[in-house]
Amino acid sequence: MKRQIIVDSCVDFNEKVYERLSGILRIPFKISIGGEEIVDNNVDTSVLLSKMKADIGKISTSCPSPYDFYEKFKKDAVNFVVTISSKLSGSYQSAVTAKQMLEDEGCKNQVYVLDSKTASAGQSLIVLKLSGLLEQGLSNEQIVDKVNEYSSGLETLFLPNSTENLERNGRISGWKASVSKALKIIPILGANGNGEIVMKSRAIGEKQAETKLINIIASTAKDIEKSTLAITFVDIKEKAEKMRETIRNSIPFKDIKIFRAGGLSTVYADRGGLVFAY
């Protein structure tokens, strides 16, 4: 039976990496800014950033509905769904509900919903892992087990350019954002292994933040010479390329891939923000 991959729009973009994966279906989030609803379907992030900057109110996001997933399921195929961490969004639960809707019609064992327990660059690496496993002649259950094993070992770090959007979206408190801005403190955030985002470290200024982040990567990465590092950038690709070269000079990853942020990652990381996964 044919197999297909379905993802939500927290997966980022790299045309060369995904060139052979043209069959991947993306289910978009929706982003609300100043009363305008933007569908995160290959959205122009430069336009999105301008709208974010122009509006001082809260920016909200909404995950795909169960029906959004259901209408993309193919009844003559096995559908593998990779979602953003269930601790960060309702996307996973929507996909699970859509799976039940299909099973109620008698289509059993045709949908496998995978909670990435990460986001952005981490979720993108999981999609690449899944696509490789689909080419190895494994059973569906073996594929799910291997993807879950891979995702449980992933580390994700988040270096936002500012804390403003995190505050506007309720991810951090207003007083913390004010103190960070006044003291030029840059938070280094990361997944805690359970799909939640926590503070990993703090730095004063961009240079110290980059040094601390690289030290965290060096101390937590496993099987480095067999592993791939993913870097997602928001709007400033040169910043990601510079970090790639800096990391290459000190940490011997097998490969380092750069991804362009979609709309959802852009909302939280802001212009100049970076996300790392390995």
C-alpha cells in the first residue's frame, strides 16, 4: 500500500533537502494579527514580520482542525502524520481525532500520528528521518518505533532575537521580557525532553549567547559524527550560515542543514531568531 507523509506548518523549508519529498502534504496553522487571519501556507515571512512589527497587540495562532487533517488522509494509503509537540499546540490532538474519524469509517491501521515532542528544526529533522525509513522496506510499526526512538534523543535549542513576541504570545511574563530588554539579556531556550520549552541559559549580548549555545550543543550532542544538525533561520540566512561555519570549526557533525522558517516559527523566533536541533 502506498505511504504518504503529512505535516503541520511548523515544519520548515529547504527546497534542496525536500526536493525528492515532493509528496509531503502540509496542513497550515492560522496566524491572527490585528484582526487579520493569515493562513500559514508558504507565507511570505517578510510581509508577516512587517505586520507583526506594525501591530502592538497580541499575536495568536490556531492549529489545524481535525477536518483539516481528515480531508488530506488517503483511504488507499498509509498516512504518517508528524505534528509539533503536543505540549505546545493542539495539532497532535486534532490529528488523533481525524484518525478516529477515518477508523469510524472502517479504515483501520492506515494513520500513524507522531508527536514530534519538538518544533521547527527538530520537527524538520524528524520528517527527514521518517522519509529515509520509508525507503528501507520496514513495517509500519517498525517505522513508528524508530521515529519515536529518534525523536526521544533529539535536542532542540531556540535562540530568539528578542523576547517581545514571546511576551505578546504569553510564553514569558511581561516583567521578564522588560528586564531582558533593559539588560540586553538573550534567553537560550530548549525542549526539556517532554515536549515543553524551558530556559536553558541566559546571556548578555549576542556574542555571549552564541558562545553559550555552542557550548550547550557540544556538551549534549550524542554520536556527533553520525548526526545531522539543523538550523532554522528567520529572514536572515547569513546569520545561520555564519553559525554553521562557527559550529563546523568546533563540533564535527556529519552534516549541517539550514532551513527557512515558516510562518509559525517566525511568530515566536522573530526576525534574526535561530532554532537548532541535533
